[in-house]
Amino acid sequence: MTAAASLRDVSWRERAAVTAVFLVLGIGIGAWAAAIPAFKARLGISDGQLALALFAFAAGAILAMLGAAALAGRFGPAKATRIAALLFSGSLLLPALAGNLAALAGAVFVLGVANGLLDVNMNGYASRVEGRWGAAIMSSFHAAFSAGGIVGAALGLGLARTGAAGMLGAAAALALALLFWAWPALRDGEAAPAPPAGFARPIRAALPLCAIAALFMICEGAMADWTGVYLADVVRAPQALAAIGYAAFSAAMVAGRLAGDGAVRALGRARVVGGGAALAAAGLTLAVAVPGLGSSSIGFALVGLGLSNGVPAVFSAAAGLTASPAVGVAMAATAGYAGFLGGPVAIGAVAEGFGLRIALAALIALAAAAALTARALRPSPGR
């Protein structure tokens, strides 16, 4: 084996390990999404009270994101990713132990902290791997996250009778198994400058990209947290089938991300993102206008397909706005993650006053706004 081939072989192992970490986060989020209706039913809480628990998740994640880069600076990107993935996998068990709303909020806050640490560190580490790989492979990692969402939702479907404890316990066990398999291949190479302790303040040119990221990820976060509740409470689907909506959303997102690089090359970022946002608006319209198990699941699948390539395209565009690609990506990521984590809380607040069907219908306007804003992704004449 030549030296070049040997290095390539190491890169493949490392790439597979990073893919496994993205799967870990996806499995956990998918299982959490599938378990939400079970928590709501078991504790007898309203949409507004559920929104408080989701707010605890958002608060924990956002607080953790502010310090996540410092974790990488102290331990290195690979070790920080391992630590965060271990914390996240273990934290999946905490909500299942909650016996009331206060305990659930506390457990979900800890899960949110672990989610924030893992999300930032695995993406930062993946960016370094992509740089050493020498080609764009970030979409494949995000496809793995979406595939993990399918697995987590499938665990919810298969273990619905075991309740939230069974769903999240199985997800934690699978996540830990994947992490231990990936652990040896997650290694830091040459020393890199310590990343900043927080996120960069957006420059004016990045503001439209930040807006697109936020709009897309508000919709994505709402799909993760509210599709199961929508099918259970509005559609009146059996609780055992409530995870089908998120599974359909995640499956379509995987398919869209696997095809995303080719679509962007053929059509350009603006058309892919704008057309995707329009497709997401159409899917949301179908889901809320025709509330049935089949029709709503198809609608959620269209949302997944439409949203699939928005964030990767925005991150790529933002990377070219500053001298350091990481700084540009951080600008868009800050806005996007705030939308992903805070959007579901707002959906719960609207649902408390006007009903969940109206709350999800409000997302149609956000998707339409993203479609209109996508023109910001067009290359400038001088580039």
C-alpha cells in the first residue's frame, strides 16, 4: 500500500466515524421527537406546558453553544466531540425518569445542554475533516443526521408500547454503541488555533443568509417537536403511529441531501433553496388543510424534501463572506440554531391560544418568506 493510499484509508475511517457521530445526534433527536406525545399523555400537560419543556431544551442548548467552542479549545475538536457525544447519549435517559412537568423541564434542559455541545463540536470537527479530505462532504454528514432521525423515529414506532422509557432507553443504547465504535478513529491531527469562545456577530452582507438559516431551521425544529403531537392530537392517529410524520420528514430530508450537491451544481444555490422553500410551504399547506394520517405524512415528507438543502447551501455561501470560512459559517449557524431551538417554543405558545393546526399553518408564511429571500444566494456580478 502506498503512503497516499494509507492516508486515504485513515481518512475513510475518520469520515465513517464522524458520520457515526452525526447518526448519534440524529437518533437521539428522532427518539425524543417520537417520545414527546407519550410524555404529553403520561403527564397530562397542555400544549403550552409542553412548550415550557421545549423552552428548557432550547435554553440549555443555546447556553451550551456559547461555551462549546471553548470546550474544543481546551480539549481539541476530536476529544470535545467524544465528550459531548457521551454526554448526549447518557442524557437521553433523563427525561424518562421525570414524574412531573418541573422534573421533565429540568431533564430536558440537561439534554439541551448536551445537544448544544455536540451539535457545535461535531460540525466544527467535521469541517476540519472536510478540509483534509479535499472535497465537499458536509452534506453527507448532515444526511447521516437525518438518517439517524429516521432510526430514532422507527424506535419510537417499534417501542411505542414500552412508553418513553423504552424509546429513549433504546436510543441511548444504540447511540452509545455507535459512539464506542467511532471513538478510536476520532483523533486530532496537527494543532489548530483555539476557536473563539462564542459566535461571530453577523456582518451586514451575512444578514440575509442569517435570515434564511433561521427561517429554514424554525420549520425544521417545528417538524422535530410537533409532528408527533399534531398527528396524535389533531389527526387523532393512534399513539403507536404518531412518529410516522417525523419519519416521513426525515426520510425525505435524507433523499434530498444525498441529491443536493448535484442539484446545486446544476441549478445554483438560489434556485435550489428558493424552490425548496416553496415546496416546504406546499407540504405544510397539505398537512394542515387535509389533516389525515396519510395526507399529513405526505405533506411532512414534502417539507423535509424542501428544507433538505437550505442550511448546507447557506453555510457554504456564508463561508465565502469572510477571510475565515469558520467565522462566516458561525454567523449563519448562530441564527439558524436559534431558530431551530426557539421556533418550536413559539409554536407551542401559538398552539396554546389558537390550536396546533393554526400554529403549524403560520409556518407556511415563514417558508414563503424564505423562498423570497433566497435571491440573496445568487452570486454577485463580480464573483
